[in-house]
Amino acid sequence: MATAPQIKRQAPNILVTGTPGVGKSTLCQKLSETSGLQWLEISKIAKDYNCLEEYDEVYQCPILDEDKLLDGLEEVMCKGGNIVDYHSCEFFPERWFDVVFVLRTDNTTLYDRLVARGYTGKKLEDNIDCEIFQTILEEARASYNVDIVHELSSVAPTELEDNVNRICLWLQQWFQDNQ
């Protein structure tokens, strides 16, 4: 029985993930501007395409309908050329991504960023704990080939430029290897 041929993407898909407040959106916006790849803000897409279910009173946020979101993204992800920005990663199909970058920051910086966003109580505590215990990094390593998972520090503003440059170098290499 013949298998269907793999459709080769013209550009890679990148996942940028990490605890809320580590700087994913800032990095993704700058990376999109620099690289020309499409920035997919999953939180915004989930709202726009009605992929949100009932409201979680404890965490003060709606619950994501992952299946509906994944179904809606399938076509655009198969084409390639996307930077996916989300605070979770384990539910995305492994085949979607060529590389995964997990942003990390120190607890003091994260605490200040989350408080500035209005996080309080259990939501604040759980997000700080998530960063302390490297939860997102461990999920990424468990969900994707460890060779494509990279940890990036996101504390100081200079690291933003360094991270954009590092990812752009990765992109250049991808295009050289996939011509």
C-alpha cells in the first residue's frame, strides 16, 4: 500500500511557548517583523474563531476548546511560515513544528510582569510555580523531539534582540537546508 507523499513546506513553523509573562508576544511580534513569517497569537485566534468555552472562575479566564482550535489551524499550519505564540504546547501536533523555543525568566521579573497585568491569588501563584518547576519546558521536551526544543532566557531587554537574532540564524539555516 502506497503512502501519501509528504507536502514540503516552503517555510518552517516555529512554536514560541512559555509561562505567561515571559515575553512571548514581544518576541513573536519582533520576529514576525524581522522574518516576514506570520505571527499566530493563539489567544487572539481562539477568541476570533469562538474556540473558547465556559469561564474558569479560579483562573479568571475562558477555557480553550483545543480540538476546535486545532481543526481551524490545520490548513495554515500545513502551508508553513508561521510563528505560533501560546503559553501551552503539549496539545499541538508534533508534525506542525520545525523548532520550539521555550522562553524563561527569573521569578522576580515574572512576578513583577504578572502583577502589572493584574494577576492575583491562585492565578499568580500557579504561574510563578509553573516557571519555578520548568513546567512548560518539560512539557515541550516531552511533546517534541528534544533536538528541536531550545530554552531561551527572556529577562533583560538585550536578550530580546539576542533571541530574535538567534532565531533568525536558525531560519537562515533552515532555508539553506531545505531549498
